[in-house]
Amino acid sequence: MKNVLISGAGIAGVTLAHWLHRYGFGVTLVERAPAIRAGGYKVDIRGAALQVIEWMDLTERVRGMRTEVRTGSVVDAAGRRVASMDGDTFGGREHDDAEVLRGELHQLLYELTAQDVDYRFGDSIAALTPTSDGVQVTFAGGRTELFDLVVGADGLRSTTRALAFGPDDQFVRDMGYYVSVFSVPNHLGLDREELTYVGPGRTALTYSTAREAGARAMFLFSSEPLSYDHRDRAEQERLLTAAYAGEGWELPRLLRAVSDSPDFLFDSLSQVHMDRWSAGRVVLLGDAAHCASPASGQGTSLALVGAYVLATELAAAGGDHTAAFDAYERRMRPFVGENQKLGPANIKRMVMASRIQVRVSMVMLSLMARLPGKDRMLAKLVQPIHRAANAITLPTPTRHTGQAPAHDHTSAA
């Protein structure tokens, strides 16, 4: 039995742990944080990712976790609703797409694996040393162990990638925007509603869901590269507040809540581009390998699909990591490429460059909201994301632990 170390207990890492255990691998998962992270924004599960969820026997539970956001509106500086539409249209969802809170999905996946996986919270990888029959891993806590394979699922700022492949500046491409998400009091009394404010170079939104009593706020703004400590929250809060100085609507009030929020997130909108996702017995997964950025709307789906494909190819290859990693890349790269294209296109629609562009956009949205064919026009705008979400054919999983999966391929579309 192969023993696999996974670095990073995010959606990708925990999903991979499930599938590897199901296929008979021994799994250890190390995570720098002291526990599974709660909070985070709402995320969509689409296309091939829905098939992975079904094969995990989680479809009904995921459907029961839907946010049930009913309406979405764009507001001006005075708070007037310029345009409104139903929640699914506003969020670009169709058919069986599921919008859920990332933290709830994360907790569900963790509970699915907690009894079968050796979770080690509060630790991280400090060094990787290839050997003739594995990878010797030195942990930050001081322990050294030998594993057959190491998977870096530790996100955009991957330590595993830095140790095995090189520093971030070789692979991380900033898109010229920053994002922040955190919980806020529902002082607007929103009931499963999302409100979006658009200013020149700055967009902000707040929403409530059926799953929480409070609300969440998201901020997206364009900027030259910012130099800051990624673990210094106070510094990040100052950068966020400064970026929105002088903006109207409810932004000052939302920003005053940032210091009290338990789940603050701040980072650049960036993508990861690599010529190869594996080096010897080390392989990357999810954002560590191919971050498409939150602007793509496909980060969670990419994590779910990538974890399934990697585990399935390892099982199909009988643990032959060289063959499995090659097959994993061949299958995933076209899918990743289609989804990475979404980020740059989407963010330009989400964050307007100038006041003139904002005004024109507000007029167009107001007119579109009154047209009888608005639903068809809006559907066309979101077609690219649904094409990308289905741009892969998945192998069928085995139903028996430890047995290699059949490779008669079925479409996830």
C-alpha cells in the first residue's frame, strides 16, 4: 500500500484524501492551521464537479446546503437598485448548479474523512528530500518521515511548490486586482439577497443566505502590486480600507466591521501557470498547481475534479506515480486551460476601469432589466463558464476499496 502525504487541508486536499483512502492508499494530511477553516465566501459547484459529488454520495447533502439567494441587485452610491434579477441568473447558475458556503462544504468533506485519514493540524512541511524509494519529509515541528508520494494542495502560496519547484515569482501571475471577504452584521436586513456596488476600479458586495443569520461582504479592487506580509492581518485591513477611501453607499459601515470579523481573507487575484505539475514523487493539486483565481468562479470545482482525477489515475496505474502523474496532467490540462480563461474576462466585467464605464454599465443594466428577453441575454453571458465547467471527460470510479477503477470514460456533461 502506498503511503501519501498531502500538504493542505483545503477542498482539494480533503477531497483527495477521501478518494485515496477509498482506493486503498494510506493517507496523512498536514495542515498549518489549527483546525479546518470556517467561513469564506459562497462558491458554486458546476458541471463535472457535480458528477464527482454524486460519486461521493453527497448530492443530497450538498443540495440541502444551498444558499438559496433569491435576488441580486446592482446599487448606486445612494443605494438605489439600478437593476435586479433572480439569484440564479445574477450568479450565472443553471440546471443543477449548487451555490453553497465554502466553510460548510469544507466541514462536510472533513467529516467524511476524519475517521480514515491521519490529520495533523498545526504543522507544515519544512523540507523535502528525494530518496531512491520515496520522499523524506521534514516537518516544521521537527519530525522526519518517509512517504512514497507527496501532494502539495496548499494553495496559491504553496510551500510545497516552493520547495520542489522554486519561488512564487516563477509561477504566480498577478492579475492586477485584490480581493477581500469577511463576515459582517446584517445591518441592511437582507433576506437571501445580494447587493453589489460598482465604482471606478472598485466593486463591493454584501449578501445574506438561508444558512446564516449574519451577512458577508466581498471587496474587489484594481491596484498595482502591493507589498505586504501575508500573515499580518492588521496591515491587510489598512490596505483594504485605504483602497476604498471616499467611496459611498454602505462601504464605510461594512469596512468598520472588518476588525471584529473572525474570518477575514485578503489576497491578490492571481493565477498559477506551470509547465509541469510534478517533479519525481511530488505532485501539485488545485490552486498550488493551476489557480484560476476567484474571478473564474471555478476554483472549488477545479479542486473537486482535480482531486478525483489524481486519485483515480494513481489507482488505475497501480501506484505507478510516473504513469499516473502523466495521465493526470493529460486529462486535466485542457480543462484547467478553459477555466483559467474565465478569470481575466470575468474580472473586467466585475471591476470597471473608469467612471464613464461605470455610468454606461449602469444605464445598460437598467435597460436590460426592463427588456422581455433579459433572461436569454444574461444566459448568453454565462455560457462560457458552463462550457468550461464541462470541458472534461471523467473516468468511472471503482465501487470497491483498493480496486483500480474502470477506464471506460463517461462524459460529465
